[in-house]
Amino acid sequence: MKANLRTYLTELTNVDNVEALWSLHCDKMAEFGFDRLIYGFTQFMTPTSFGDPNDFVVLSNHTAEYRKGFVEDGLYRDAPMVRWALENEGHASWRVMAERISHGQIDEKVQKVIAFNLTHKVNAGYTVSFKSVSSRAKGAISLCAAADINQDQIDEMWADHGGDIVLMNNLVHLKIMTLPIPLQNQNLTPRQREALEWVGDGKTMQDIAQIMGLTQATIEKHLRLARETLNVETTAQAVAKAAFHNQMYVIHA
């Protein structure tokens, strides 16, 4: 097991794109009985909000129907294990959710989430909540057990391999933070990216025009299109969003 883990971690650290990383990790977690995963990260939380969903980093191998209901339609906001992840760091068996249900500690919104999960056979698993370095940032991953595995069985497996599983997921989270995150319908052109990079370096419009060999009007056009592409209002916001998703200073971009 340890040699197998070492091989996986070596491959993990050498991956250079999120798609390959996620595929590798989903395959690895399936070896432990977790066949459906959702990873989420935000850096724009407030005391009353998760932030703009368009700014979330979300990776999942659940069905499109499940992703739409849970993520796009916003059921995650009331999901018990999502709330647990916001308030805690470390890992937790989904048994804590079952205990809340058995004690009648759920409201109508939570009941709706649970019913939706049961419809999709999402009823056993673990959640890993990553250590935050900022009050505005939070990341977690949901590890859903295969439909034919119950919570007792997954807890028994976790007793033997939980430490390794937490280590692997922690490293995946850290690795994702270093890789360019694909943005749906928000891909910058090389010129837009370069202009934002120079703005991030503190250059003026005149400086950027001279460096890139273009007119100031053309530079302003690239920046305007970058703002539109990233769905933000200001160039400063565009720089921040592109940097958050590791879309700047990318060697192979």
C-alpha cells in the first residue's frame, strides 16, 4: 500500500493540468469505494454568503443531473455536510448527518437536500474540510461511497485507510491551488492575458502599449474584452479573478 501511495503521490505532484489531476484522483478514490466526488473552493466568502457562484472552483464526477441540482440550483447552501465543512477543519463521517436526522435536528430545507441525495443514491461517505489560510477562503471535498456501500462499511474502511485518504486529498487541494483552473466560457486570449499581466505588474497604459508594441487604444480594447470575458466590472477585478484561477503567468497558456 505504501509503495502504491508513493507512486500515486509522485504522479500527482507532476501533473500539469487540472483535468488530468482530477481524473487521477477520482480513479484513486474509487479504489477505496468512493466513486463520486465533489471538490469546491471559494476565496470570496463573507459572513453571510459563499460569494458569487461564478467565482467558485468546482470539480465533480457526479452525473450532470446531480451537479445541476446540487451545485447550479443551489442545494449545496443547505447541505448538512457543507455546513459542517464551513464550521470545521479535518474530516467527518456522514454518520454525523444521520445522527442529526435521528434526533430531529433538521429543517425543511435540509430535508429537501437529503431527499434529493437519496434519489441519487448519495447516502454514505466522508467530507474533508481543508485548513483555511484566510477568513474569506474555504475548500472541501465530498467523498461519496458507491451505491452498494453503506456507512458502516465505509467507516470500517476508513479506520484502516483514513489517514492516507486525508493526506491524498490535502495534497490534491494544494496542487489544484497551483494549476490554471478552466473557466467555462471565460477563456482569455493570449493578448488579453498579457495585458492583464502587465497591469498586475503595475505598468501604465502607456508602458503596456510600448512593451506590447500596440496602441493604447488597442490595449484598452484587450482589457475591456478581458473584463467582459471574466464577467467583472473593473480591470483590478479582472486581474484578481485571473490570478485566483491561476490564469496569469502561465508557461503553457
